[in-house]
Amino acid sequence: MHEYSLVQALITRVEAEARRRGALKVHGLSVRMGELAGVDPELFQTAYDTFRAGTVCAEVPLTLKQVAASWSCPTCRAAIPRGAALRCQACGEPARLDEGGDALTLDGIDLEVP
Amino acid sequence: MCTTCGCGDTELVPVELHEKILAGNDRAARHNREHFLEAGVLVLNLMGSPGSGKTAVLEATARAAAGKGWRLGAVSADLATDNDAVRLSKAGIPSRAITTGQACHLDAELVHRSLHDLAWRQTDVFFIENVGNLVCPAIYDLGQAANVVVLSVTEGEDKPLKYPTMFLAADLVLISKCDLLPHLDFDMGKLEEALARVMPNPRVLKVSARSGEGLEEWVAWLEKRRLEHGLVGKIAGLAGHTHG
């Protein structure tokens, strides 16, 4: 259940950014979550709903962008079929995880500023 | 303020951050890593399910590496009790417990704080025995030189497919309790196949803390990591550590 500590880190970061920019209100925040981020999206949402009360995020909807994990060969760029061994059949190279497959990032915040 | 017409209305500004949620942990981990390498200590993060044999593997490591002259040390994390740290200290690995309370994983800050009252700097190889859990510890960088995942043969061949993030983070998988294989319907081929589907470059060693199988290879692997990080021949304990 590390989702709770992640959400705490997220809200702390949003609060710091809102303060830094002298924001009057936070209107939205968007988080990108890869399939291999090691985080359960539903648990993350539940943790967010639990912890946002009493913070600048209390009324703020969370937009979760989920990214499926995909792999490809670093040499010939061929895609590795989902569920297959993570090695290129043609080159024998270990596959590389495509961008975003393990992401866990705060992409952006919508702030109301004076 | 609205600068278009000067009406005094507030503005809605989209702020792009693209920042890792674990950025704070990663900063603390970098700080740990610098200290570890500066002090000439190989630090490993040992993860695995509860009961996978993490502590037993370390006890056996102390025996198997006796001839190397390494000074070993460890911190051992559990939600409660210092049983594992007591076991390790008895086995010749001076250790202390980190009791995490309700926390299911270690983070870099927690490791840093626990090191302040430990003579880790005088060790050559230092183990961080993480909380027994195949989920949460996987995504927290602690500053280790490598991640080692202990998976016992009593856990089933499909564990890597169920917990892909943990195995993706592993630099080495130790298949433990291999002395039990004759008594189990365990298919090593199936496990290797599962690992190949979640790790691009699986490194696996089969070990038994009880029979000593594979421990020589494991100690050789540790030696190789020390070489790789330029730690061989480095005199531990000389680098200073100051905090403002």
C-alpha cells in the first residue's frame, strides 16, 4: 500500500507549486502512470480521495493517464509481441522498455493565479 | 491578473511539470549512493516475499565469504521485531533493525537515518534487507549498487509474471531453497521462461543456504560488483560525512 505515501508526496508537491506561484486555487492535476510503474491505479485514486481532504487538492479532480507497457529492440526497433520473452527474435538483443511504460509522473497542474 | 484588457480577473494557468512523483526519494537515494561509493562500500538492496529466505541467504553468505576477509554489515527491515537483525548479528554480520511500523517498504530517507548510528563505513559489503514484499519496495531507489531479489522454489514458477515490476528492477535473482527441489513439483524451466518474459536480461543463481549450493557463485558475483564499482583495494571508512 505504498500508494498512500505516493499520494502524500504528490499533494506536497502540488502545494509547494501553488504556494510558489501564489495561486488562489488549484483546478486540476494530471498524473501519468505506466503499467510497470508498480502502482495500482484504483488504489492510487482511493488514496488520493482519502488524503486530499483538507489540502489544496480537496476539490481537485485527478486525471490519471495510464500507459500500457510495450517493448522493442534497441537495434532494429522491432516491437516485441506482448507476453513474449523480452529479447529480439531477429537480433538477439535484450529488449528495451518503451517510453512511459514505467512512468509515474506529475505531468501538470492547472492553477488559478491573480 | 488578466493582462489582455487589464480587467483584474484571475487567470487559469496550466503549469507543465513532467516530474517524477518519487523525485524527492530519488534525490535522497543519489545522496546515499554518493556516500556509499565514496566510502568504498558495496551496498545491495535485498528484496523478496516474506519467508523467501533473505535472512538465511545472508547468514550463509557470511559463512561462504569468510575466506574473502570482507567486513559485512546489514540493516534489516520489518514492520515489527528485530529478530532478523539479531540472527544476522549472530551470524557475523553486525546489523540493526529498521522497524517500519505500518510502512510496507523502505525509502532512501529511512535508510539514511538508520545509517547515522551504524559503523557501515567500516564495512566492505553492506546489505539492506528490505521489508518482505514483492510489490512496494520495487520502486524505491535506496542508493544501492544493485538490487537482488530472493525467490524461493516453494513460491511457484509464475511469481515473476504476477509481480513484473519487482523482477524488472532486479539485477540478480537468487532462486533460494534449492535443496527442497527433490520434494517439490517445481519446474525450473517454467520459472526461467517466466523470468525471460519480465526481464530483458535475466541473471539468475540457484542457491541453498542449507546445502551451500550456488553460494560460491553468489560470492563471486559480489566480488565482480565490487570490481565493477571500483571498490576493490579501496580502504573503507576514510571518506568524511558531514551534514549541515
